[in-house]
Amino acid sequence: MEDTGDALTAPTISDVIRNLVSPSTLPHVILLGIAGSVLYLLSASDSDSLFAIGIAGYVGLSIGYALTAWMQEMDLIYRFSHFQAIPKETPFTEKLMLLFIRVITSWISPILLGMIPFILIAAFLNSESGSEQVEYWAMALGGLFVVWSLAQGRALATSMRIFVEGRAVRIASIHRTSRRFTSTTAHMAIIGTFAGLAYWLLVTGAKDTEEMGLGILEPVLFAIAAMAIQGILFWYTTERRVIDSERKDTAAFGFAWGLFMQLFVTWHLLSAFRRFTDDGWGVLLIVEEFILMIMTVVAAIWSLAKGTHNRGFKLFTKQNAIFWGLSFGMAYSGSIAMIAVLGSKLTGGAADAIGMSATIGIGHLITAGTMMWIHAWRIGQLSRWLDSARNESDDENDESLESEGESDEPVEEVSEVVADEPDLDIPPPVTEDEEIELVDLD
């Protein structure tokens, strides 16, 4: 493994995404899909022994990927967890053989590191004393879905906050009272439009025109419901929003971060509604859940990396971020599989797809509720986030200037712009001294 100077730096969003689609780690995404499917079939069989092996497989492979991430700085672990490039001049037949061998070789580290916990758990659950606890282990693994849903909401909220925060620090922290009418009406209009269009595209538009029932009225009703939820949040936090509007930077930060939060909340509410009203599992729903899982993994790794690096705890790095994500992904798929299998086993097959769909819907509600709670809780305290981000940015710039001063290269002026992330223009809030006559609805 190459010894890079920034190996222990916190990964950015682009780093995590690049690692996810990199040819050197892409075989692990294939392994995740193959292993998840095989373990689900084993768990769903009528054999209690195979059910225990399925549970042990999910847990063991998740631990194997976590250990692979933790030990990624070791050359041996790195070599047997990354796909080694095939020379271009290799003949086609030999290239196919090398492709197969090197894909299998890149799986060695997580499989071998997860083999010991897999053997121990499988042996215990197939023993005389452990066989009576198989369903409790499955319930524990399935119950983690609630934890994943809570963590999903927190990861999305934190990652969006970091993303917007890095741009909001550019805005002057001057005390100028902003009118909340503009942000309130803009939020309501955007949320309502998004809710109506999303409902029409994903629900009404997917129906036969003869079975549309209320037709165009359904998207309108959902849009009204989404705006009502947004309105309740604004009403509940009126006094604290006044505090955030007293500074130009916090007003702009609150508008952008709050809008992103509520768009995701609306998406989760619509997904929950669809799970409760339609127990079918079409291609579109599977793709939607897969995309959401990928977004959650990326958001979780990035937000955890940022937070731990700021505290000096460099467990999540550019080199190992993808393997932490794969560990979370295997545990997440295991929890969903256990919910589906237990729903069928405990009810004699009466609750299969229905139970799973309803459970996924509950998970969406938990995620939406978590994001709403974090949003409501943090309103009125946005200045702490921005001031802390400015201090961290100043410290990083000072360290950069010191390191550049030690070299013979001329020192360039360092700006306070946070790099490595895509740019985002945050519109400045409307202030009292600007010549715009608006009526404050509050």
C-alpha cells in the first residue's frame, strides 16, 4: 500500500463516493449483494440449522468488514481487500481468468476476519443450549432496524448541516434582523410543490387512469398535509426562529439547512405512506430503498468522520471509509432480512411481504420523526454551529500557513473557504433595511 501523507485525513463526500465506485473496491459491492441474497435464502429455509447459519453469516461478515476497515493500514489487509489492476497487454482469455481470481482475492480479508465470529455464533446457535435462543438472536438483529432508522435520520441531518455550514461561514455574522415572511413562504411553497409532484410521479402516475380515484386531488391533499407539518414546526419554534433571524449568517443557514431537512422528511413520509398502502415490491421501490441506503451510508461515514476527526479520533479515513460503509450495509440488510423471516416464521407464513412492507414504512416514519426532532431542537442555536465552524476553519488555515512557512515555496494567501466539497450558493436573507415591503405572517 502506498504511504500517502493524507491517509489519515477525514474523507469528504467525494472521497466516500469515489471509494464506493472505485474498481479496486467495487467487487465488495458485488459480494454484499451475493452474500445478502444467499444468507436470506438460508435464513428463510425451514431448517433451524440453516436459519442459525444465516444469522451468524450476517453478523460475521459485518464484523469482518469492520475489522478490515480498522486494520486497513496493514499492507497484508490492504492487498487482500482491494482488486489489483490487470495489465493491459494481458491476452483476453488470461484476462478473464485473472479477473475472476483477483475479484475472489479482494474478498479474502473480510471473509477470513469474519470467519471466527461466524464459526463461534453458528456453533453456539446450533448447540443444544443455543438452539433455544435462535429466535431471540434474530429478534435482536431485526430490532437493530429501529436503531438504523434513528441513525439514518441523524446521519442525514448531520451531513446536510456540515454541507450547508461550510458555505454559511462565508456570510458575515452581522446583526441585522431578517424578515421571516420570505423564508416561511418560500419553504411552504417549495415543500408543497415537491410533495405534490413526488406524489403524482410515484403514486398517482403509476396507477391506471381508470383506477386513479380522486385523481389530481390526491397530490394536492398530500401537498397540503406536508405543508401543514411544516407549518406546525414553524409555529412551534416561532420564538427560537426570531433568535436565528437576528444574524444574517444564521438566517441564511437556517433557511438552507431547514429546507433540505424538510425535503427529506417529506420524501420519508411519502415512502412510509406507500409502504402502508401498497404491500407490493416493484422494481421502483427496490431501487428507491437501495438509493436511500447508499445515501445513508455515505452520509453516516462522512458525518462520523468529520465529528471524530474534530475530536482527534481518526477511526474513519479516506482509506477505510468504504469498508465501514459495507459493514453498516451488511448489518442493515441483515436486520431487514430478519424482520421478513420472523414475520413469516412467527405467523406461519401469514405475514410475509405485508409485514416487511409495514416495517419498512415504520422505519421511514422513525427517520422522518428523528429529522424533525433534530431540526426543531437546533432552531435557535445555529449561531453556535457557525461560530464553532469559523474557529475550526481559522485553526486549519493557521496550520496550513505554518506548514507552508516551513518550506521554501512562497506562501500564498489562504482563504476561509472550506474546500473539497461542491459549491452551494445560499441566498442571503431579506433584511429590515432592504427596500422590500413584505408583511410578516408571524
